[in-house]
Amino acid sequence: MSKRENPRLKERATEKNKKGKPAGKSGVKKQWSGNRERDSRQRDVSRGRNREQEDNPNLIIGRNPVAEAIKSGRTIDKILMQRDGEGSIKKIASMARERGLPIQYVEKIALDRLCPGRPHQGVAAMAAVHDYASIDEILAGAAVRQEEPLVILLDGLEDPHNLGAILRSAEGAGAHGVVIPSRRAVGLTETVAKASAGAIEYVPVAKAGNLVRTMEELKDRGLWVTGLDMNGIPYTRAELTGPVALVVGGEGGGLSRLIREKCDQIVSIPMSGKIDSLNASNAAAVLLFEIRRQRRGAEEEKIDEPSV
């Protein structure tokens, strides 16, 4: 008499065989291509490509899209063109020059990196996320608020996070506007907008083709041009209650020589530690709130003055 089979034991044995059975007909677990390292790189590139597209919603790619953006009058910060570009690229360059748009000539590999996996045809443009104002509009805003103008001029600032942080400090300190150079400086990108925490919507930003001429114009309109540099009088000793144009240098070299020479006064932030300076956005914040402090103090003194 044969032993009766236990169905539960049979079921467990089947499950065990399933778990131990190699995957696939060949008995080798499936991979993307049999090369883990290469597959990992491919996944990283794919993720990077998606991040690039998400981080650059204002990136215009290709000849026709860029040409149409120029024709429509869209606010464009910069156009990047392949150095050896031919055909319609030259026509696009001519259109851009007519509108006074800055063109940067780059190697093909730079455009490949900016537009991964997308056919750029040798040209791409960075559109501004916000329209630019004019110097007149900035000064008119101060007049509407019945305040002495406070304008910030940025000399070659290239870090979008610094520009965004300066816009945020400018809004908090009551500044009336910011002026940036048309060339060799960061524009109003999506990163700047995010770093400003919304301040980009409230602080007008103007572009200057020539920062020195803009400084001269502001002087003619009664503003005291104050440069921020390591070699200057301590900022707490400076007179900052009147109309002020505060000039802040770039991340590396600070104020350029010509800009420094054109300032009415140079102020510095004394440092107590081993580091000899703050970064551009922090230094600007210190000066902006010192200007606010001095102005409020002057207003309070006027209120406290006995009437005659």
C-alpha cells in the first residue's frame, strides 16, 4: 500500500522550485543590455536630459523657433550660435543685431550640452522669464512712492542665484530697481526667478548696454553713485540718506577699474574673521538695509524736529 501524498507538501515544494528557478530561458537574470555600467550611464543621461528641459522652460531651440521669437519681439537675454554656422543662421544673426540682442558664438559641443538629445540646428536662445523695465520707469516708480531713488547696478554678476538673492533683498529693503549689463552677465532666467522667491515680480530690472553711461545718466539725475568694494570707507560712516545708486561687482573680481573710477564714493564692509569679503548677494543685502536704516533714522529726526 502506497503512502498517500500530502497536497500541502507538494504545494510547498512547487513554490520552492519557483523561487529557486533561474529567470529567463538562459538562466541569466535580464539586464538592460548586459552592461550594468553602460545602462547606469544611459539612465543618468536620460534623467539629466529631463532635468535640463525642466530647468530651462525658456530655452528656445532651433532656427525657425529662434527666428520667430526675434520677429515677435519676445524678450530674449542671449542667443547662442554655432561658430561655423551657415545658411539661415547668418540671417538670424542679422535679425538679432538689428534688435540689439546679444549673440554668443560657441562650439557645437556647447549647444549639444545645452540641448541634449534635441536638434538645435546650430542656434538656441534664452528668453527672459520677465519683461525688462527702463531707467525712466525705475525712477518714475520712486517718484510715485514719493521716495528718494535707490537703484542697484550690478557689474558683471554671472551667478543666477546671486541675482535672485539680490532681487529678494532689494524688495525687502525698498529699492526701486536693479540695472544689469546687456552682455557678460546673467539675465532674468527661471533660476533667477526661483531664487528671488517672487521678488522678480515687484522689483523692476533694466538692461544697460553701457554701465558707465548709465552711471553718468544717474548722476545727472541727482543720484549719488556708491560703489561697494574691499578698499573703501566703512559703510556705516558713509552718507546714504539721499538718492543712491549702489554699484555691486561680480563674484570674482569685484568692481572693474573703470566702474570704480566713476563712482562718487567707495564703501566697504569691515570683516572680523579670516575671510576678507562676503559674496555679492550678502554684501548687497548689508548695504541695502544700512541705507534703509539711515533713511528711517533721517525720517524720524524730521518728525521729532520742533515746529517753528
